[in-house]
Amino acid sequence: MKITKTDIRILVDLYKSIDGLTPYVFYQRYKYTPNTVFKSTSRFQKLEFISDQNDKLLITEKGKEFVQQNRFIYSNNKFDRIPKDFLGNKLGIN
């Protein structure tokens, strides 16, 4: 399965949301077309990563595990994503 940046943003936003999101939110935040949102969400619904309840999209436990396993959640510091096995001792500055 090929995952695009659009798919990742949708999954991460659903992962971070508490009460789910409406599809319109993705247009407001990222200006995604309804067609783009529909294609991504329908693909993830088939994989049971997200569910649709009362016109809101919710991420399932299977979807949460997928996001965590693929390390889609990260802070703005790109060095936070480096696995602990690859980190060495920090060097002092001058």
C-alpha cells in the first residue's frame, strides 16, 4: 500500500483528535479537495484504520497502532525521530 503525505496528515490529525473530525476540517486546514479526502478516508475505512460515526471520522485501535508503528507522530525537532540505538554521547560545544 502506497501512503502519500496527504494520507499521513489525515491519519495523524485523527490520531491527535479527541472526539474525531469531520471531513470538512481537512479542507479548512490543508485545502484538500473533497475527492482527495474521500479517497484517503475510504481506503483507510477498508483497512479498518478509521471509522465513520455521526458524520465524524474516528481512528480505530488498529489505526492508532499503525501510526505508532510507522512513527508518523513526531515533534518539530527532527532529531527526536532518531532511534535510541543510533544515538551516541553528546559533544560539548567548545
